[in-house]
Amino acid sequence: MVARSAMVRAYCAMPPVTQAFAPTPPLLTIAPFLADPVEAAQFPMTRLRWRNDRAAAQIGLDTLSDDQWLAHFARFEPLADNLPQPLALRYHGHQFGQYNPELGDGRGFSFAQCRARDGRWLELGSKGSGQTPYSRFGDGRLTLKGAVRELLASEMLEALGVPTSRTLSIVETGEALVRGDEPSPTRSAVLVRQSHGHIRIGSFQRLAYLGEGANIAALARYCLTILYGMATDGLSASDVAVALLDEACQRAARLAASYMVAGFVHGVLNSDNISLSGESFDYGPWRFNPTWDAAFTAAYFDHGSLYAFGRQPGAIHWNLGQLAVSLRAIADAEPLIHCLNRFGDAYRAALEAQICWRLGVARLDDPTDAASDSTLVRALEAWLVASQSSMDAAFVRWSAGGTRQADGPETGNAAANAAANLAAALAGRAATRAPWWDDVPPQSMHIERVEAIWAAIDSNDDWQPLYRAVEAIRAMGAALGPSPAQQSALPATIA
């Protein structure tokens, strides 16, 4: 039985949300051209290792017993009044710049869609649930280490203000897997993630590749309505395409900015890994950057450093260009290009907002001010580069306007000058929250800590370091509060 913190127990005390489920999940309306019905694998063992009652409470599933939990999230018995069977989504995508038309959900599927407490739709998807028509030569399975890594990534990113999917469940499944990048055989698991949707840029690319303009229009309307809560009545297909790309660009800009402020490197920002919901998801070779190193790369197979830390905003923008190309089937180029051109300004504004949020200082929106938000961003980056400080330590040191500057004496003139410039950029800014680190210590999730947490599980089946890490991460997230990027998602208002 998973140990639960006081925070999680409080969520468990909430009454069930019986209206969370809808008799006609909207995904069924587009499934004929978007997905294939599939069956889940039958596993030799189903041992519950993680259940996220905090996330489950949003859709009224926190009251499930552990046996019910396993029935739905390991054996994938359908939830009441929901999708009758899992759906493996079809999509194409650019992978490291090369177009691949042989993609799709190869080891996962979507299997439920529920109304959350805020009115938005939440979708449940699996990872490691068995082979599908898109598995190619894969076994459709997930290693237990991969599941643990995804849990740590999603929890840490949520705490650091990144719009992200959540790891709802991890069940160990009792198979011995062989992998080229892990000591093998290694343990297996099936994971369930919760997000607002799994429609990707690659979903549109596939329809464009097949010349299915009518389905592109239908999918665009679905995204505007279900993901963004926007009415589409009376809009032409062209209007819908432009509205979709504009909103997708704004959300993706906020996501890119939140990655940078969190110091996160996703590792595989292919177009099939960019969600139209604006959420980060699918965590494979991710890393957190130890310092502000633009060249830091997460994936060992990213030989050209295409998705290095500093290249992530450009990579995301490039992927949005592929969405625009797909939408050309139903819209003219000029308004789509206009949407793409707005990305840069949206990214810069989001970066300024995220940095002020993480530092806990008020914004100064006047660009003519000597201590403007853009000046603050430049000063912070210059100091991070000059000092080679840990990013996590840096945001604590300069939090609330630099109340702990004495904690880090500078080494060298460049770092000292950069520190003076950063202090000047922060001077006079009101603090937006009290310093929190004395009662709630800051958390880092660099690769050494990830490996130590996994080693305890792998060697001794000791899950306590993982549970303690998640509890500490959540406490830090509660102290920081929601970020501008997380607050900007509008609740769905369309039934």
C-alpha cells in the first residue's frame, strides 16, 4: 500500500464527484479517423506502486479501493459510462527533423475521458499497456525505472510551474524486459497519465499527409472546443484553423518559457511529442540542467544537440510551423504566418512572467524602466552564466528581491559585476510572497538524485525515498503556488 502524506489524505477526504463521468466522451466523435480500438495486455502480476489521489480527486476517482484501482488502471476494465475500450491514436511526426509516417501509440492508448472539478475535460492514457498496430518491432512495455522517472519528472515540473501531464498510477507487472539502455533484464510496469488531451501536432500532420482536409477541420474544432473551451459556431474552417494555431502558439510559448525557468530539458521535442493542450508530457531521457548551460543535452542519441536546453524554444516554434503547414489544407498562409510570428513576443512575455514568479517579485511592465522585466531576465541569465550557480540554488538566493545574497560570495570580477547588475534589477521590486525555504527546503532533481532513488528500489525494493521525494516536491510546489503558465489555461465552457 502506497504511503500517503497529510496533503494526499486531505484530498482523499473530499466527497466523490459522481458527475465526473459523461455518457458520451467527446473523443468518440473523432475516433473513427483518429484512433483504433485495441486491447490491453494481460500481465502476470499487478502490484500497485503509486496512486495519485490528489490527481484522482479532480475526477472523482480518489474513492476507489486499491482492488478497483487495479481493475481500471492495470487490467483496464472500462470506467462506467465512458470509452467502451481503449483507443490507440494514429499520428505521424518529425523525429529529430526527419518526417516519419509510421508512428502512432505503440505502447499506450487513451481509455477514459472525464470532467474535472473546474469543468475541463481530463483524459486518461496509458504507457506500457501492450502492443498496438503501431508497435512496429517494440514489445509495447515500459520498464519500472521508466515509470519512476516519469513520476519524478511530472511531479517536479508541476511544482516548478510547468503545465504538465500528471502520473496517476504505476503498477508493477512482473515481466523481465530487455533494453539496450538499461541493465537487463529489468522490471516492468504500466503507467497511467492524466492530461487534458493527447492530440499532437503529429495528429494533424497525418491527416494532411493523407489529404483529409475535412477531418483536419473536424479535429481543429474539437481542439478549440474541448481543449480550449472556445465556441466554434458560425466559424468557417479557415477561421477555426487560424484560431487553433494562434492559441496553440500562445500555449506552446508559455510551455517553452516554463521549461527554461525550471531548468528542464525534455530531450525529445519531436512534433509527435507536442500536445495541442499546451502541456508537457511523455518523459523519456529528460534531465534538469545543473547550471544555465545552453548546450546541455538530455538524450544520449541527440547527436546534433537539436534539443539542447537553449534550443528548446526554437524547436517548439519549428514544430508549430509544421502544424501551420498541416492547416494550410483549410486556411490561407498569411494569417497562419501571422500567428507563428507572434510566438517570439509571447515567449519573451511568458519568460519574464515565469522568472518573476519563481523569484517571488512583482513585475514591472514598463519597458522603458531601467529595471524592467526584460532587464531582469538579462541580468539573471548573465549572473547564472558567470557564477555557474545551480539554478535551484540561484532562485532561492535571489528570491523575494535577493534576501539571501550573502549566501553566495562571488568568485571573480565577472560574477561580482553580474551580481551587482542583478541586485540593481531587483531593487525596489515588491515581494509577492514571503521566503519559504526555512520551513520548506528547495528541491532539485538532477540525475544523481534520480539514480539514487531508483537504486533503492532496484536493490532493496525500498520505495520510501521515492515517496519522501514526492512529498517534499509537493510541499515546495505548495509554497511556490501556481505559476502564470499554469494559471493561463482557460476552463472549458462548452458542453
